Amino acid sequence: MASSLLFRIVLLTISSIMSIEAKEFAVGGEPSAWKIPSSNSDSLNQWAEANRFQVGDYLVWDYDAKKDSVLQVRKKDYHSCNTSSPIAVHQDGSTRVRLRRSGAHYFISGVEGACEKGEKLVVVVISENHREGFQSSLSPAPAPAEFDSGSPAMAPVTGGVSTAGRGLVGAVLALLIGGSVVGLVLV
């Protein structure tokens, strides 16, 4: 009877940890913010720096598909505003991109000359090991200036359960195979 109650408590705890929900961020903080900024103080990067992006979150663009597009590019193409070899092209006017890995993600406008005038964005995603409340001793995600593996910015998802979630999963497995959980340390 007591082990059944403990089992239910552990399962509820695991499901609450594993259901950390992704957030959606309207790029620029408001509809139709994907445009050439009126000044440097209106930079999309200033908006990005004021937010905390995590693996699994979404960026959402709202723009006129007849007049603009969103290109996901590599670091070197971001800095040179090179639109010739994007990782991904979005032209639907309502673009939604999932941030699937930590590190820097680079986006520019596909309209000629718009990137050079400031219609571009760098988003730095913190690693899953650094989610709020689950600090780890691992190094933080690299800053945009340090990161450029040359690989596509949208790598496959590699899990989604925090270190604490893995510890709880281990405890449940121990209970299921008849073991007992003497102490559970959440990292």
C-alpha cells in the first residue's frame, strides 16, 4: 500500500518535470516587428538579448509574405548578409521555428538590402542543463561570437528531460524492478 502511494507520487513528480512547456516568442515582441528597424535602439537583437530562450522554445514571425521572408543562416552569412545559401527559407508570412539546440541561431531578411539595414536577428539558446532551477556544473552555451560549427542551426532534439528528471526516472525504475529508493539526490 505504501509503495503504491510512493509510486504515484514519483510518477506525478516525473510528469511535472517532463512537461516543462516550451514558450512561443513573437520576434521583436510584437506582431509585424520583422522589418528594417527605424534606429539602432529598435534592433531586434536588443529584444533578443532581453529574453531567455531555451531548447524547445519557438520563435514566431508575423510579416507580409509578399514583401519579406525569413532566412536561417550560418554565422558568416549573418555577418555578411549573404542570402545565397541559407539553411532554411521561410516565406509564408507566419513563420514558426522551434529552437532545437543550445547555442546561437542566426536569421536575416531575404529581401535585398534589408539585412544590411538591420533586419536580422541572433538568438542565443541556453542549454537544457542550465534551465532555471536545475543548474549544473557544465559550461554555459557559447556566445554568438564564439559559436559556429558550420552545421545547420536546427539540429535534432537530443532528449528533453533534465538531469533531475533522469534521476527521478532512475528512482521509478528502481521501484518498478523491486528495489528501494533510500535517498534521491536531484542534481
